[in-house]
Amino acid sequence: MPNQRAPGQTLIAFAVDAAFLAEIDHARGTRSRSEFVRSALYRELVNRGTALPRSIQAAPDRAGKGGRKTGLMAAEAETPYNAGKSKTNKKKDGR
């Protein structure tokens, strides 16, 4: 089910100043905010001497969880055999 955390996952959320968020968005480049924050928190903990595996900073696996297709997944879904075929075209063709 979309928007449902896996066992062992905890959502953390916090407010930031608009200027701070603008700097975060500029610094993160093409990475998502979540990926950027996970990486920054990981670096901070490691710098403080916490022994953590690098894999712990990876995003949780969402394979098979459902939800709408976004980005590249949506582009890949539109293949030549279904490109441009809308529901209205199917009705007109009688299919």
C-alpha cells in the first residue's frame, strides 16, 4: 500500500526556515530532499564516531509497494505499442 512504512521505519519531520530550505534545495542538486538529509545525518553520525554500515543511509526498498508511476518509470510505461492510445481512442475503434 502506498504511503505506508515498512516495519522498523520511523518518519521524522521537522520545520525549517524558508531561506534554509532554499539552501538545502540548491545544495542537494538532483538528489531528493530525503536522500540529501539521510546522507547528511549519516555523515554527522560517522564524524562523531558512530560505526554505521553505509547501506543504512539508503532509501527503504519500495519495490512491489504500489503507487503511481513517476519520473522515468512513467516514461518507460509509455511504449510504442500503447503510446497515444487513450480511452477515447479505444471507444472510437470499438476496442
